[in-house]
Amino acid sequence: MTTAQRDVVVKEAVGAAVPADPRERERLRRRLARRRGGGWWPYLFLAPWFVGLFGLTIYPMLDSLYLSFTDFDLLTEAQWVGTDNYERMFADDPVFWDSVHATLVYVLVSVPLKLALALGVAMLLNRDLKGIGLYRAAFYLPSLLGGAVAIAIVWRQVFGGDGLFNDFLAWFGIEGQDWISSPDTALYTLVLLAVWQFGTPMVIFLAGLKQLPKDVYEAAAIDGAGPVTRFFKITLPLLTPIVFFNVVLQIIDAFKTFTPAFVISNGSGGPLNSTMLYSLYLYKKGFTDLQMGYASALAWVLFLVIAGFTAVNFIASRYWVHYDD
């Protein structure tokens, strides 16, 4: 915009002639700009959010980054040790690698199963039936309760040696075992608990299914496409943005899982570190062993791993996620 055009805008705004002095014109334009932008009021209303952002997020993250290069036990002053925590983590800590293995198995098994179950149930509930709202609420309920300590305690009892799962197997003449105490099966009880909490992705899938155009399905049915063909050729491609959204959220949530592993293993991560998920190991190092510097290093590695998985998902989404354009 030229100077003459800006003068016309100012004149229209103030309803008077523009001052001849260039400095006066500039001050007038600045006052009008502040008036249009609301002055300082927007920043005043945003101040609580900025306080929370810097005081509760950015500063703790930077402090944790500093502590990851120190030896700090919460009781004495932190001592700078450089990269010793990271070198110890990767070269001299077998439990760290046990936690990495358990967490990767947990994420790679639980997330696909949960999303597959959530999509299947969402398709079943995508119907105009009497009382369908009650069924939707019932299927969503586990997501509200699944993260609670009480549910984890019940889960431990169900899969114990004298639990309900073994009673169920006994009806078919199958002898059960203590699934929680076996290194081969303990982690998969956590996977089952995670899959049982499929309500949140189910609701998101259901919202996506409601937006799919019905005329496309009608045209495909006229052309002779069966239910399986319609699912793979129409439903799934149109739902790929919703699938992508759920994949990203569920992977992040799975990496952060803590409560079920802590309660079911009594905080030990056993048996034989089979349920030692990464967040549980981080907690033990920080608040049980009081190795807060080492725990901070663990936290930053977890942050980078989650960021890496998220970045890979976004890059790969270019090849399989289909948007309207």
C-alpha cells in the first residue's frame, strides 16, 4: 500500500483531514492500528495461558533437560556429569533395554488391535436402531474406567491363578495358570486391558462414519459391490484421515502407559521385567531410587522416541491418507 493510499484509509477512519506533519500522521496511524487490534486487552486475557505455558511447560522441560546432564537425588545439589547418564543408559543398563522391549511389544500389539476393534464396533453401532445410544454409552464406558487403579486391581484378580479367566477355561476342560506371574503372558494381560479401553477411538470412528456420503455406497451397491468390497474400496479410504488421527493419539498414549503396569506388577515390573514398561522404569528411577538426573535423561529419550514415531507417521501419511482434495 502506498503512502497516499494509507492516508486515504486514515482519513476515512478518523473522518478528518490527515495531518501534514509526517510524524503526526505516523502517530495517528499507530493509534488507529492499536484501536483496531484491541490494544493490550487481548494480551491481558491471554496472560494466564502464557503463565501456564512458560511456568508449567517450558520451564519444567528446560529444567529437566539440564537435570538430565547431572547427578541429582532430590536431596542434595545437582552435580554436573555431562553425558554420563545417556552413556550409562545405552551401554550399561540392561533393565533399560528390557523396558524398551516391553514397551515396543506393548505399543505394536495393543494399538493395532485396539483400533481394529474400535472400527469394527463403530461400524456395528453406525445404525439407526432403537436404544442405540445406550449401546454406544455402554461400549464407551471402559474408556472412562480403564485407567483407574481399581480396574487394574480387578484385572489382576481376573488373570490370577484363582481368577475368573481360569474359571472360564475350566468350563471347557482347559487348565489355566497364573497369567500375571508368568513372564510369557504377563505383558499380554496389559495388552488386553489396553484393547478393552477402545471407547475413545470408537467414538472418533463413529463420528467419521456419520460423515461418509451415502450416495457413494448406493452407487457401489448398484454396481454389484459387496460389503467387503465397499469396506476396502470406500469406507477405509474415506476414513484414512480419522485412522491417521487415531493412530497418532493411540501410539502416544501407549508409550505413556503407567498405571496398569504399576498396579498389576505391584510396582516391580515383574516377573523378570516382563511388564517393565518405560514409564514405570522412569518412575522407579526417579522416585524409588532417587536418581532424578537419570530419570530426566530417560524422560528426554522417551520424548524424542515419541516425536520420532509421530514424525514418521506424518511423513508416511502422504502415501496412504486421502483427503477431499
